[in-house]
Amino acid sequence: MAGNPIDPLQALSAALAVPADSKEQADLLATLRESLEAHPAPIPILCTTLVKTVSGAGDSLLKRWVLDLLHFAIARSTLSQDVRTSLASQSVETLANLLHDPNVRTVKVAIQCLTSVYPLLFRSLCTNRTHRQQWDILSQSKSRILEFVASPTVNNGVKLSAVKFMQRVILLQTRGVSDPRLQNRNDPSIANVPADHPFISAAALEAEGMKLLENVITILYTSQNIDILTAVVNSWSNLVKQRPTLVQLVVSSLASWTPAALAALSASAVKSVEKSIRVLLIHISRGPHGSAFGAHINEALSQQAARMERASAEEKACMAAVAATAAEAVKKRPLPTGPAADQPTDAKRLKVEVDNAVANSATFLASFDFTTLPIALVTDLIVANLQAFTEPALLGLVQAYRQGREGAPGTVPHPPDGVADEALSISDMPPVKDEPVDPLKMDIDEEEMEYEPDRLNEALSGGAEVVDEEVVTELPEVALSLDLTDFKLPSPRDLTEVDRATLMRGVVNRICDGEEELQEASHALPAGALSDDMWMLLIIRMATRAAEPPADIPQNGDKSNGEEEQFADLSSRQDKLREVLCNYIMIDFPSRLRLATAWMNEEWYNDRIRVGNGSKRRPNYDTWLNQIVSSYQTILESKAEGKPDSKDKAFAKFLLDLPSIPADVLDLLRDLSVDPEKMHVGFTSLREFVLERPSLRAEALRVLLDLTTHPEPVTRRAAINTVRRWVPGIEPMDSMIRDFALQILRRLQKRSPKGSKATIGDGSEEDENMEDGQLPSEELIQTPYLSEEIDLPAEKSLVLQHVELLFALSVKVPEFLDEIFSAYGQMDVSVQEAIQDLITALIKSLGSSNGKLLTLMRTCPPGSESLALRVLTIFTEHGRPSTQLVALVKGLISERDLDARFLIPIIAEMDKADIMRYLPRIVSILNGQQEPKNLVRSVFSSVVTTPPQTFGSVTSNLPRVRQSELLTPAELMVLLHESEKEIGLKSAIEAIGICFSMTDVFRFEILAVVMQRIVDEPALPVLFLRTVIQAVTTYKSLVAYVSTTLLSRLITKKIWQNPHLWEGFIRCAKVIAPASFGALLQLPKEQLRELVDKQPSLKSGLREYVTKKAGNKARVAGFLDLFGEDDHTPLSTPSTPIDPLLNAV
């Protein structure tokens, strides 16, 4: 049913169509319920529709079914919490009405439903502030149920359900964990209620919860209902676990409890409550919150133990007194006195008197109304009477009662002799002589006579009457003795080949068909007796030993044609019998596993015997083992989807118990392990071989290790998970796995070409092209799944086949990291790149605080620096590096000449002095490629503070930028210019270009500050004028500053004395012309002439500028002469002298 869901609507319609409350309707509803439990998705639709019909309806089968289904859906189904909450919201009003139903069972189920509905709706209403009506209904239902607890007339089952509801209310209306990070979503409490909730008051609920807890404690001390008390005590286990603040109150209440209110109850009832309280106290003491109350709990347990011992002693004394009273009441009447006392007793008269006494007692007991006695007294009387008999006597009474029940109805069986009255005896029986008895003449009880075919045949045929056994015993001894001295069995008749085969198959089939009967009978055997071993041994011996060749046929010599045919015929018959046995086993292999194991052990043993006797017959063990294995493989392939049960370990156990494992079986297990649908069988068998079969350990482990290099990830990871459980410490598997993993790693190292060897000084040979750390190719390990040579560039999947086992072992044994780093330097670049990518998961699992990793980063072998850099990058990808890691890298950089990329992950965590010290090394990695450019850009973003939007404004009322350990944009740009030689001109140019691309940081006012700082330096950087040109090209607003201030400052610093800077000056003047003309006229004539010679395009503009600004005609004439044209216009005194004009400019 679970696998084939039925249509719920169709099934419900069928149930409604049959007569109500009929057995047919009950069966249909039960079938539908079973389907819905396995597939609960349609339950909300059904319950939502049907629950509205049960309110106000009379008791019926359908109503009970709907309520039970609703209770299952809300409380025990696998539906999501949201679905159950929605169902609770839609059914709460109906459940509230059912609390007033006259049927007790309906009220009880409604309370049980509301016990689960209350926390679901409480959690929902804490966040939903609009459903005030639901909360009112829920509160009214709670009040109604709590009334059941206090009412003395309520049904016991309803009251018990109400107490459980009250305990759930207490758990919900007490305060749980206040920290929202530690709150359990499945444990709502008043801690979930918002302070401003419109209709749920956390304070009022908490006060009510504490009041209810006091009521529960009162019930514990005053109630005489054992069921209620047990329910209260058992429910406090969850209260202690989920509300640690109430542990002290619970412990104090339990420690102070005494059974004073239970004085009227039986001792067994009091003991039941005592045990419940004792178990709860011990549970609390062993829990996480009970350590603080250990002394108090131990003291309470000691007092309780003493109290229970006293109660037990009192109970025993009371039972002894009751037994004595009962014995006194049933004493025999007093013996007669006077002359009759001296008369010999008449046995018959004594028997009649005893019978009369028994009859009178029976008459009295038959008329006595035992229902008037208290239940406790009846129980004590029964126990006392049972203890009055010895164990043999009690067993005799039970046996006599059973025999009487099996006899004619209405007859009361008499107790066996020696039990009811051991003094009674049958005096008229003849004395029994103490002499040997002939076993053939002994009477056999009816129970001991298991098989009497003659009697049975005569009884069934209605023939002659059965002769009485007494007559048989009276026959003379001579008639019973048989003279068998000359008796000979008749010769068996010859059977044809078909008859022989039919007979053997019939024998085997009967034995197999009788297996279940023998197994049932085996349950009645005593412990240690053989059960089904006998029938298994019988059928196995029939298949393996029943037919041996005649002694006159040689088994290991030459045979005649007839003997050969006879021998082949015998072998063929045995193989047919074995085939029948094999087919029988494979029909149900898991349950017939012991038979298969015993058969194979018998075949192996017989083969060894034949080999010892010099027989050359083919071995049967290998043949039929292969037959079983191939049949099992066929069964696996024929299963649904070809997937065996993951819990089925029958095949693995079968192989494990075999005396010998052929090589082809290991090959089969390898093939099964490769198949994703059957790998469980293969890996389980191989694992058991490694653990339990030392002789096969090396071969089986090697198969598993080979599979750790399989190209399929599923197979490879299953093999890795299998072998890594033995590392570390489980020898010899540990050493074998370590050696294999390291040898597989060494395959990734560079190998010298085969055959290129040279003799070195000591006479040994060495590969000519072999570098340090390389191995000769013939010394490397090989597996079926790895190619002999690794094609370069290596694919990442191929590299993963080599290293995944070692990476998995490194999690448990970090020392393997040394081997990885050592071998890394001898690998090809493509292999190194793959390892850098594949090692990410391993490094993350170890964490940045792993001591072995930190040590390796500090002392990484030569050639493994890029791997150490990758480890550092992984540590800092999604978080800030630790102080320890920053100090380690700084020390490593200072000690070794490492790649500047080591600084990138930690540069942002350094102080300003270190940033300015190491930043040029980072910038020097720029080489025109996009990847280094992105790295440097990210570094600039991490070490530079973004200036405020008001930077450079006139106002001084705003607070200054906070001094930090980061660089300002101006400091970074100045640093790039000052370190241009250390960085390299090309890298510095690229870095400055990156700064210009960060327009949100390097705005025009920042660049103005940069240019001002640099121009004030004694020695100007070579790239300064290039930066100026780039600045004025990017921001036109800087042209005025450059033309009026910067160029003039450069002229005063005699910029022409530095050829590179002079060239930049000329280009800058051209870029910002004509704004630069005023500054250019400040140049000496020689430099001005050089400028216009190099940039002839400036002549016309300068000439026009001088003409318009004509002042001193002599100077104007001199400038015009420099600009290549003589002006013959008469000179006149300018309105404004040229020098002041130039100074102003």
C-alpha cells in the first residue's frame, strides 16, 4: 500500500456509498487511512472538507475516522509545519465545539488534537496580529479543558488527556531561551511574544503558566489516581530539558514527595509511582542541568530507597499474615477422639470424608460473592496462595487443569496425587515390587506415543479393535522375541536413469519443502540443540557424498570406455543434483545463506580429500562457487532498476565465510564496485575481507586502493570513504594506505625519459634528464584506471584521480601536507595549477589556525611558493586575515624573496608605514595583463580611504577626516611617483592609470593636491609631467592651475636641465595651449627658442599672444624674432608693461 497510493476521493466516495457503520465501510476507511499515512499530501484537503461535518453530528464510524485522521495530520504526520498550522487554524473552531460533545471518546480526541493545535496557532498568532478571534477561541478551549482537570466527575481518560494538555500549556507559557540565535523553532514559548502585541500578553500568560505549574504540583501531592500521577511525572522530563530555569522547582517537588496520599492504595500501585519518580530524578541528575542539584537528588534518592525498603518489608509481612489466615481457614477438620481414635483407619471411609469436606468447601465458595472483597485484598490472597505451593506442586496443578480442559466439559479435574493432599493414598492398590521392568512391557503414555502406524491404519479403516496394552504385556516373552539371525534384505530393484533422476529430485524437493516445518519445530528445541542444521547437512551430503564411484573404477588412472562412461554418468547425476540445490538457494539467497555457506565448505573439504587421495577429478568448489556468484549477479541485474538493498549484506557474509576465494571473485567485486547501482555489495565484501580475512587482506585492500583512482567520482569517493577509516592507527592497513597514497602522488612529479641513463662517479647509473626529486618511471606504482604516462598539459580531473585520496587522508593526518608541498615543486605547471584549485576544500576544512599549515607556509620548500600563496589566498577570500597570519607573512617576506602576491591578501591589515613599505612591491607585478591589474586595483581600494564629497571646499566648520592607518588618495599617488624606480616606469605608468580610472576616489581636487606636493619636492619624478598631462586631459578644470602655477614653478626649478622632464614640460605646454603661453614667456630665450623649434605649431599662437599683449617694443621684437617673423610696425609704448603682465599671469 505504501508503494501504490490510492485515489483518496474515490476511496472516500466508496466508503460513503456503503451502509454507515458497517464492517465494509470500516475496511474501506482503514485502507484509505493506511494510504494517507504513507502519502499524507491529500490529508489537508480531506480534513478541511470533512471536519466541518462532524460538529453536532452523532457518534458514527465516519466521525471517529475523521477525528483520528485530523489528530494524525496535526500531531504525527510528516506534513510541513506551515501546512499543519493552516490545518489547525481551519479546524480549531470545530474542535472547540467538540469539547461539549456527549460522547467521551470524541471529547478525548478533541483534547488530544488541541494539545498540538495550541502551540501551532500560538506561534502563528505571535507574528499575525489580526486574528484576534482565533486567539479567543483558543483561550476558551483552554479554559474548558482545564476545567476537566479540576472536575471530580470527569471520565478518567478525558482527565488524563486534559492533564497532558495542561503540561503542554505550562511548557508554552513559561519563558524559554531569550537569545533568538539559540531558540528552537519547534519549541515556542512566551519569549516569542512581541512586547507590543495587541491581544497576547506575555506577562499574563507567564503568570497563568506558573499558576498551572503549582496546580500540577498540588496534583502530585494529593491525587490518588496512579495514571494521573504517572502522566505528571513523565511529562516533567521535557519540562526539565526545555526549561532549565524550572529544574530547581521540579527537583524540590520530587525530593519532598511522599506517598502519604496513597495510603489507601495497594503496595504495587505505590511502588509504581515511587519508581517513576526515582527514574525521573536519576534522569535529571545525569542531564546537563542536574549537576548543580546532585547532592540534593542523591539525598532524595537515599530517602526514597529506605522508604521503599520499609514498604516492601511491610508488604511481605502482610502477605505472610494473609497466607497464614488462608491456611488456617482451609485446615482439615480435627481428627476424631475417643475409642474411634484407636481404631484402624478405613481408607475408603477416609476418602469419602475428605470428598465430603471438599464438596462442602466447594459449595461454600460457589455461594460466596467475591465481588464484595476489595481488589487489593483479592490480589493479596491470590499471591499468598500461589506462594503457598512449591514450584513442582504449582506446575502439577496447572497441568491437571489443562488436562481437565481438554477432557469432557463440565467435569472438574482432580489435582494430581501428592499435590492437594499428600496424605491421601489408594490403600487397595496392590503393592509394587521393586524389580527390573522389561522396557518392551512398559506402558507408554499417550503423549509419548508419537507414531503407531498399525493402530492408526486400523482406526482409520474401521477394522479390528485395538488390542488393549494390558493384553500385550501379558503375552509370553517368547512371542515378542524375533529371530533375525538368517534375515537378509531383498535386493533393490534396478532403476532407469529417468527414475533415478526423478527419485533424487523428489527427495531433494521434499527436504526443501519441509524446511519451514523443520524451522517451526526448531523453535521448541532447548537452547544449544541443533535446529535446521540437520536438514541442511542431509541435503548437502546428498549432493556431495551420496554417489561415489565404485571401488573397481580407478579415479586417477586409465579407464576403459565403459568405465569412462560410467564415471561420466555418475558425475552428471551429481551435477544435476547440485544444480537443483543451487537453484533452490538462489530463489531466496539471503534466507538460505547458511545453506550456501555450508555447501561450499563441504565442497572445498571434499576437493581437499580427493587431492590428498591422488584423485584427478575436476574440483567442484570453484565450479559451483562461480555458479552461485554469477547467479547472484544475474539476480542483481534483474532487480528493479538494478539496485540492491543497501542493507542487504548476505552476499558479503557468504564470501567472508568461504574457505577460499578465487581470484575471479575479487575481479567480480571490483566490477560490482564500479557499478553505481551495485557498489554497496562490492565495497561491503571488500571491506569485510580486509578486516576479517588476513590471508586476503593485501589483495582486497589493493582492489580498494585501485578504486580510489577511478575516473568516476562516485566510485572513487566510495573507495576513499572505505579506506580512510583505517587511517590513522589501524595496522597493517594504515601503512599500506599511506604508502599507496604517497606513491600515487609521486606519479605527478616530472619523470625522466626512459632509457636515458648515464653513469655517475660511484658507478651507479642516473637518468640524464632527471631533476632533483624525480623518480625513474619504472619505480612508480600503476593502477588499472591511470594511464602510464600523464599527458601534458594535465587535465584537472586526471590530477584529482591522483590526489583526492591523499587530500582526504590529510584531514585526519596533517603530516601528509609536508609530502604535498615537497612534491609540488617537481610538478608541471599545469599540474600545479590544478592542485591549487583542487586543494581549496582541504584548506578550508583545516582552517587558518591549523598549526601544520602555518608551519608549512613559513618553511615551504623551494618551488612550492605558489601553493603557499594559494593557501594564503584561501584563508583571506571571505574574511580578514588573523594577526598571526599577518605577522607570519611579513616575516616570510623579510626572510625570503617571495612573490609580491603574498602581500596582497594582508596589505589592508598592515599599518601605514608597512603599507608604504610593501606597496611598491605589489605594484611591480603589473605587466600589462588584466589579472595583475585587477589585483592592484583591489589593493588600492583596500588601502586608500575615500575622500569626503566636501574635500577641497573652503569651509572649515566640518570635522576633519579621521586619522587612520590607511593611505589618503594623494599619499598613494605621491608614493607611486616617488617609488617609480623601485616599481619600474612601465608598471608605475600602469598603476597611475589605474588611479585615474578610480574616478570616485581620485577627483580633480585630489590631483591638484598631488601635483602641488610633488612640485614642492627637491627632485621631480620622471613621470610627473606625464601625470600632469593626463590630469589636465581628464579634468579640464585643472588647466588654469597648471598654466598659472605649476608651469611657473617648474620654470623656476629650471625644468630644462632634466631632459625627460623638459620633454614633458613641452608636451604639457602644447596640450594646454594657449593657456600655457603666459608661463612660456617666462622661459629664457634659449629655452623658449628650443621649445618652439620642437613644437613649431606653438609659434603662431605665441606670436599672436605677444602681439596682443604688446608692451615693450624691444622685448616684443625679440619674441617675434624667436617666433620666426619680424614685425616692422613702429614701436609704441604699451599701455601695460610686459613684465608686470607676465608676473600677473
